[in-house]
Amino acid sequence: MLKILIVDDEILERRALTKIINNSSENVTVIGEAPNGRKAIEMAGEHKPDIIFMDIKMPGIDGVQAVKEIKRTEQNIRFIMVSAFNTFEYAKEVMQQGVKEYILKPSRKQDILESLQRVSSEIIGERKQLEEQQYLKQNLERAVSIAQKEWVSSLILNPVHDITFDEWSQLLGVEITSGYIMLLSLLPPSEKGELLPLEKQNWYLWLKDVLKSYHKNQEVLLGPMTESQVPVLFLCKQTTEKTHFKINAQAVTDHLLAQFQKSHFLAELRIGIGLPYSNVHELNKSYHEAAAALNQLLKTPNRKYLFGGKQGDIGLPTTSELLEVEKKLLDALRQGDLNKAMFIFDSFAANLMNHEGIKAPVVKKSFNELFILISRMLHDLGIRYEGSLEIQESKVIKEMFDKGKSYLLSIVQHIQVWRTNHAKGMLHKAKEYIENHYANSITLEQVADYVDLSPYYLSKLFKDRFGMTFIDYLTEIRIKQAKIEMVDASKSLKEICYSVGYKDPNYFSRVFKKHTGLSPTEFRRETVS
């Protein structure tokens, strides 16, 4: 809705203009009248109108002076000048202020509305263009963020061969010589059992903002959050960076901890730091070192951070820690979430393999106990799995790790196939949830949690089965309900907008027109009349 201010020293002229404008369209409204230039300046600052109808010849501060004064602080206000004087000097003076519309008194209704329409269309067009630019910018930032997360995940889960530091140097426009990984974990305070999903999400956004403002000769890429842990990849720009690695990493850590202390989070932050490597293919070693360091930190309440190393001074995980890892892994498997399951298994294996005195029988026993639990879970879910789930002992511990990882990948893929075959019931449940809660601010994450699927997997199943995205279906339900409610003439369009789950009437109007080809006003006019 565009706000209009009428400025004229003649009260009848003001009243006439107000009546014409208010009766012309639902998209504009007169928010005030000013009898002189001085009052116009005050009201412009107070009400921030979109358009001002400004009389030129007024006692005291005239229209031209008022325009100049308002333009100093309110650059976006548009002016339609109104005057009984058809002289070039007046027109030239206001044109210098960027004013394009000039109508003469006595003004015909048609001239007023045509001038208003031109200015309104220009404002709406500019706003739409700005919204589209912001939308594209947000989508681009989101796409880049997702790509970065995927790349960091790949580095952690497997040595990758698709991009080198030289290629990253070309992408970023600076020389990248090495990289290392920090693993950050958010812990609930001792008196609190666990963190809420919203708390973890807010922390992730906070972390993104803090690291974005702190570069110091290194590029920072955030990985995905798993449980309450986030891997962060630091790409170092200078050849001397690796030599002074601990000094620079210490500076980042101090900055993070200092900023966290100032934040509102009722939780604790722990940071494990892996060593730097000059080869991309070795960065997963840095992650293993950071994971082992973080695991050690969790046993040392007074320390906030720890550097990992190759010396193997990290102890074996305790029984309670293994049980917690097993629980998280089984949950990820039930959801068919490949990335999460592999991430947790990799962390589990890293804690074992980073222990210098670890023996092959211990690794075999730990892995086989884990796969026995997985086998029981598959049986409880009614999933038949014919493959072997037993690790054969090897003198090379990494061979057992790779075999376990291969088993796990096969199991997750098998579960995904099973879930797809049984997806009809879950998708029906998801659709029912959307149909019952469309009036609320529901998200894909909420629906996924309700049907016990990962958001990514639910989104994929939804698109594959129904040929539309989650948000498309939610929008379809809301527009369908809005059409039904529009038959009731006693309900205003604003009421209907809020009742079907939208918070902004302008946005609702745009979405409605995009889906129906008509604005809500046009649709109601055609339907009700």
C-alpha cells in the first residue's frame, strides 16, 4: 500500500484530492494533509510517505523550497507538483530536484489519476526489481554456502581429488598454500540435559557471522552442523602461514572464545584444532586430529581448546562415549541420512585410530559390536539385509576402517531404497501435517521431524512422488484456502492473508497473482459479483 501526503494551502483542494485518491484504488491511501510547506516537511519526516502532492504557491515556505528540504533527508519520496501557474521557471526549478510530474489547477480527475498511476507504477516497479535482486543475491549466497558445506563434507568423509589448492587459488584470486580444520562443539551447561534445535541453529548462524568478519590472511569455509559440532576449514593465503600456524590458529581461537563469552548463549564452546597440510588430499587427516583433540577436551572440563597432533597421546573413548556415538549413528541410519551417518562413523573411527597403542583386535571388536547393533536395528525395522556385517581382522587397521565404511555405505543405501518403497505412508502423513498446519509458519524441518525423515530426504521424496517441492505444495494449499475464504464478503483481504499463513499482505497478493493470474481484489470481484 502506497502512502500519500497532500500539501495545499486551500482546504477544499486538499479534501477534493484526498477523496479522489482514496476512491481510486486499494493500493494507495492518503495518510495526511498539510496546509503549508513547513508542516509538509514535518509530516514527511514523521510519516515517510511514498508520494507527495505538493502545491507550489503557498505562503511562507513554498512548494519548491519544501521539496528541496524534504529531499535532503528523504531521498525516496516522489513528488507530483500542483500549481495554477503554468510557467517554465516553476517547472524548471522542480525538475532540477528530480520531479517529473506537474499538473495544473484546476485539475481534472483523469489528470490526477493518470499522474498518480505513472508515479505509483514507477515505485512498484523499482521495489519489485529490488526484491528480485535481493532474492537472487540470497539464492546465490545460499548456493555458495551449500557448495562450501558439501566440499568440506567431502574432505572430511573421503580424500577428494576433484579440486586442488591451485584451483582454489584461482577461484578466490589469492594464493592458497595450505589448510587446516577446526572442529567446534557447543555443549549444554552442566545443569541442562541437551540443547534445543533452535539454539544450535542460532549458534551456527552466529558462528558464520563471527568467522565472516575475521579473515586475517585466510579464507574460511564452514561445513555442515552434525549434532552440535561444526567443522571449519581454514585456507591459508601466505607461504609463511604454515610456519606460524599455531600463532594464527591461536588468534582465531581467542577471537572465537572472546566473542562467544559476549554472546547470549547459555552453553559452552570447545574447539579441537587439526594440523595444517599443503595437499588437499591430506585435509581429512587434519579433521581426524581435530576430532581426536575435541574428544580429549570433553574429558577436560577446564580447557576450552586443544591442538591435535600425530603423537597419538589421545586416550580411547569411554564406554559412555561409545554408547552416545552408537545412538547418534543408529538415529542417522533410521532417517536414511547418508552424510550424517558417514560423518558420525568417521568421527568414531578417528577416535580409535588416533590412539598410538590401539591394537587390531580392539578395533575389530569395536566395529563388530557396532554392526551387531545395526543388524538388530534393521531387524526391528523389518528390513532384510543379505550382506555380511562382520569385520575380518587385519594387521593394517586402516583396512578394517575402510571395510567398515564400505559396509555402512551399503547399509545406508539399502535403507534408503526400503524407505523409498515405504515412502507412501510417510508422505501421506507429511501432507496431512501440512494440510492441518498451513496457517502456521511451518518449515520443511518441522515436517521432516514429524515424519522422522531428514529434511533433505523428505524434500527429495516429495519432489519425486508429487512432482513439486514442499514449499510449492504448502503454497498451493494456502492459495486454495484463500480462494474459499474470499467468497465470504465480510472478510477483508488482510484477514484472509493472515488466516492462511502469510504475514505480509503485499507478499500474499504477489503470490496469489502468480498462481491464479489475478490479484486477490480482481479474483474476489470476479468470483463474488
